[in-house]
Amino acid sequence: MRSLGTRRAVLATGVAAVAAIALAGCSAGQVAETSLKKPSNPGVNADNANRSVFVRNLSVEYHGTAGYAAGDNATLEVGLYNQTDAAITVLISSQPVATGSVVGTDVISAKQVGLVGGAAASASEAPSDSPSADPSPSSSPSSSKRPKASASPSESASEAPAGPAVAAARIVLPPLGGATFLPDAAQKLQLIELSDKLIPGGAVNLVFEFSNNTDPLVVQAPVSTPLIPASRVPGDTAEGHEE
């Protein structure tokens, strides 16, 4: 005959086993919340003086371990968010770091910050050959039909192909709205002609100016970190980009 203590121990063990099975059944088929979260974007977050505009995930697109050479263009990634009920225009530019600044020497600048592609390109690619572009009152329909003289081979050779149209980085944020710029979007926010070499660990000095008379915001945009590190195998040139 079992003692009272033995029976209590057996009963407690049975209750624990039933509880474990019940919990396992309840969680079957469920996905952990953390598995649904995407990794944070490697970038800088900043707010202007009166917190009317938030700058989020500011970074320079990763370009491999060799980085960018002086004079190269680079693409920015950033989100701009208006916290007010009135439209705000944000103008983005770049300038060298002030002498004597505590910022490291690996912070460079760009000649221009501009919008490339999308609406910026279509607006600046208007035909220059339209009938209204000729102000001469003596032009007649017959003269407009005359074939234009073709350029000589030497003249054609001297004409360099036009690059992508660049518009000023002047961005209008709607009330309580925002604008996001990604490297793979149709319209990109680009750094034009970097002042020096830019490698991972470096940054570009940027200035954000606001139409609501808030003080300019100076932020350093770091080079983004790839999701997959670059290979350390000697001679392996494959970069750590996500598949």
C-alpha cells in the first residue's frame, strides 16, 4: 500500500505532464512575434530643433568594401516625416565639416545633393526644340520644314552624352505626411561628386533646412552596413549582399 506522500508525488507529476501537453498544443502552428520583425535599418535618426520634422534611417548605400572613389556619386536612404498640420519644404545640401569640429576626419562632403529619376527627370527633360522656343517672328511654316544641317563628325565626337537629370533636393512634405527615398526606387536622392574617398565606417556631412524657420539640422550620414558581411576568404571578391 502506497503512503500518502507517494500518492501526492505521483499526482503532482501527472498534473505537470498534462499541463505541458496542453501548452504545447496551444502553441502549435503559431509563429513567434520576433520572427515577423525585419532587422532595423542601419542609419541615423534625428529631429530638427522644434521636432516638426523627423529624419529617420539616414545612410549612404553600401558599395562594397572598397567604397566610393573621390568624385563618385552615391545614393542616400532616408525617411522624412512632417509632424505638423502644415506643409513643410525640406532642402538638403552638403558642406565640409567645420574646422576644429570633434567629428572624425572620415566625414566628407558632396558637391550637390539632388533628386535623380522619376518626376525630377521628366520635369527637366522638356524638349528644347518646340515651336514656341523660337522667338523669331520671321520664321514661316515653310522654313520650319527645311531639314536641319547635320553635324560634322568632329562636332558629333565633341558632344558628350548627357547624364541623368539632377533636380535640387527640395522636398515638400504634406501635413502630417512624409517622403521615403530608397536606393532601388524610381526617384533617388543622390550625392553628386563626393569630395573624397568614402569607405565603410565613413560618413557624409549633410545640412537639412526647413521652410518653417526652424534652425538648420546638420547630420552625418554613415555608409550603410550590409545584411550579410563580406567574405574574408583571400581572393574572394563576392560582396555580402542579400540574395
